[in-house]
Amino acid sequence: MALPARFDATTETFDRLVLEPRDELVVVDFWGDGCPNCDIYAEAEPELLAELDGARMRVVQVNAYQEEELARRFGLFGIPTFLLFKDGTLLGKMSQYYGKAYWLGVIRDHLPKPEAPSPQSR
């Protein structure tokens, strides 16, 4: 298995990294320097992603202070904010980081379901 991929996005790369991927959950992490809750999430992220080993997902990080246009595009009022996308569609939003159990629960609820084996493969 493999850990979920991580990317840093800018206004120029956002659509390619977030809206174009298919059949995987894309978690956009809007963060910023000097944000204590962002730092808490960043410290926990390696352990969180290890728990999601093999999941069809990616994390795309956006510095909300450097990419203000993206923060405005999604109407953000605070950070960290996590936006969840699949197949180019916004599925939902988590405002703030409320800890490991909550974050993993929301992510797991939105992961693509494993494909059932086709009748030919039985």
C-alpha cells in the first residue's frame, strides 16, 4: 500500500490538483503561518495519513495567506479549513481541526467505496 500523496497548490495549480483527479478523495488543507491550530494539524498529519495507508485520496495544501484568491473563492473565514472534493465536486467542509478521531471519521466517511469484484473475476 501507499500513503496518500501530498501536494502544495497555488492559484495556478489548484484546479489541476483538486478538480481534475477522478475516483479519489481530495482533501484541501487551507492553512497559514502563525495559526496554532494549523500547526497542531501539521504535527498530526503524518500519523493521520499513516492511518489512511492505501486510501484512494490525496491532500492538497494551500497557504491561505499567500493564495488569498483561493481563500476568497471558497468563502473561507478561518483556518485551518479542510475542503473535501471527489471528481471535481465539493462534498463538504471541515472548519478547524478537532482532533484525530473526528478528522479521520469525516475523511473515512467520504472516501471512495472499494469497487466490488466484477462477475468475470470470480
